Amino acid sequence: MAFWRVREFHGDDLDAVIRLWDDPAASDSEPVFTLSELVAAVRADEPAVVATVGDEVVGCAVAEVDKERAWLLRVSLSPQWRQRGIGSALLGALEERLVAAGVHRISCLLSSGAEIGAAALEHQGYRSRAGVAFFEKIESAVSADLGLLGALGGRLLRADLWDQLKGMVREKELIEQRIVLPLAHDELAARAGLRPPRAVVLFGPPGTGKTSFAKAIASRLGWPFVELFPSRLAGESPAGLAAALREAFAQISELEAVVVFIDEVEEIAGLRERAAPSTTQGVTNEMLKLIPTFREREGRLLVCATNSVRALDAAFLRHGRFDYVIPVGPPDAGAREAVWRRYLSDVPHEELDWAAIVERSELLTPADIEFAARRAAQLVFERSVAGDLDAMVVTADIIACIASTRPTLTRQMIDEFEADIEEYARL
């Protein structure tokens, strides 16, 4: 028999919880609080707990605190896990957190005739109040259409991605100052006469974190993230890639706010003089037309990434299309140490010679370091299976893992990247 447990909501749970909330069978048929309100609550660190069976999230309860009163926003349970006391357990765990936050009154609004949550509330001592009517006025507002977002393959990312970008201090500071803050504080930007960016290019060697930065920007802003894959779009549209891009951007224009990400953008915006006649040139021409239209509306950001900025068409990079062209380079010593410490934090180890590890991993990207750290974890696991339950890795083990990891970077790549900074960077 599978066992369930109740624990604190984590940022990693967001995708699973959204699927649960979006399932009509898991909640009231007409819930009082909308999906966007629930997402906003958990992203704002309002009290929330989940029930899990193994790694699967099967239930969730979330509340919103307003001084000494809290509103219970939603209790959701997977249909196959009802009538097992999970709803009462979720409420009990949530109440503990609310009381600790100074709450003295907990209120809940349910749709008339709702069954899901009502029994759990009664079991926990809640009482309904007869004769109370609920009035609501919904002002017209444009919000992200979650159905459209799903059709585009987009999603809301968990809120802690920015903080997980360990190291890379220079890049983080630059991207925060140039991109995140003007978009997050657009009124202050307007007072200063600063127009927030609408499109940026991130360039640098492979594996240096360009995709991670794009996702972290969306996470920090709280905007949906949509990644466009040119090769996939080309396969989905019989009219060709240019038409597929045009259709995708038309759909994206219906979203209230969005970060659009295109990786390896040189595939669709390469140097036209090097391109085969018509087909590739037509795609590049289409992108050149789409970007100005995309830039006209607020609440949107296009992030394009490339490993070879010199392969991009000059017209594509020109002022008026992209606000910034930002280098994202190999991690320096401080960044490498931060990345090592992050990925080795859960791996049992003795005191390590971090300076030696950092020096030996000079040509490793963050992705390479993650792989090498996985090798270290595998070593501990194998030793534990062999009977050494106190197994740990030492510095020599980590250096051996580095030696067996093929680095993504080469000296030539680094030299070319530094030359590209001089030639193309626009900060």
C-alpha cells in the first residue's frame, strides 16, 4: 500500500500543483479563486502545503494571510486519493503555519454545493455560516491565457531560479540592472525617461548558462516563459518555417506578459550572404519583420541566444531591434567555486581543497561541473552499495572526476569569445 505524507510547498512543486488545480475533478467545479490567484499566492510565499505519494503531488492546500485573518484559497485532491484523511491532514498542517504567522481567524469560501474540501473543513472544526451571501464584481482585465500558453508549450517557472544562478556575479549584475529591474519597475523607468528593453541577445560559448539566464529572467519577473524551437516549428507547418514563426508570434501577442526565448538563433537569422538562396533568407527576413511588431507592446521580452554571434546577420543585430547584446562567458574562479559548492552540497565529502578543484576545472562550464559532481555522487553510491555506509569523496576523487569529464570549452573558444566581446557586445 502506498503511503502519503504532508509537507511544505516547494518551488519545484509548482508545475505539478498547477496541473492539480487545473483538473476540474480535483477541486470545485466553479472555484471561487482563480488559477492565476493561486499561482500568485504561492509565488508570494503565502502559506501552502502539499500531500505527496512518493514523488507525486496528490493534494495541495494554500491560504493567504491578511493580518489576523487568513483566507483558505483552495484545497485540492487527486480523485484517487480522496476519503483517506488527506484533506484533513492538509488543513491541519496549513493551520499550524497560519497560527505561527499570528492568524486568529481562518475563513474559506466554497462554491454552493461543493463537496471537495467541505468534509475536510467540517472534520477540522470549521462551521458554515447560514445566511451569508457572497458578492463579487470582476473588472475586465487582460491576463495570461493558460490554455494558449499550454498550446505554445510555455509555462510558469518556479520563483527561485534567479537565486539558483550561483556565481556568474558580473553577468547577474549586468542582466539585473539592464533587463530585470527596468521591466519590474517600469513606472520608475518611465520617470527616468528609460524605455525598458524589449529584445536582447545573449552570446557566448556553449554551456555557459544562456538558457538558464533566460529562464531566470522570466522567473524573477513572474512572467510566463515560452521557448520557440525553429526546427520543431518547421516540422509543424506545411507552409514552412517563416509562416510558422509568423503564426507563433501572432499567438504570443495574445498573452498579457511573456518572455520568449529562441536558442541557437543563428539558425534563423544567419548571415544572408552565406545563406542558400530564398529559403533561409526568407526566414531571416521574416524575423526582421516580426521583431519591431513584438517590441510595440509592453509586458514582453524576446531573449535570443547564440554560441556564435559573428554568424548573425548584421541587420538582425542592429540598434532598434535589440536593446542589448550581452556576453555570457565561461565562469571565472569565483563562479566555478560557487557552482562546485552548489552541486557538491548534497554529496558526502571531507574537507576539500577548493582552490585545487577550481584550478583544475578552468575549462569546464557549469553544465560540465554538474556532470563531474554527478560522477562524485556515483562514487559515494557505489562505495555505499559495497558496504561502506560512511563513504565520502575527497579532493583526489573530485580531481579524478574532472579528469574524466570532457570539457566543453577550448582555449580557442575563449579567445574567440573575448574577441567577440570587443566586436559585438552592446551593454
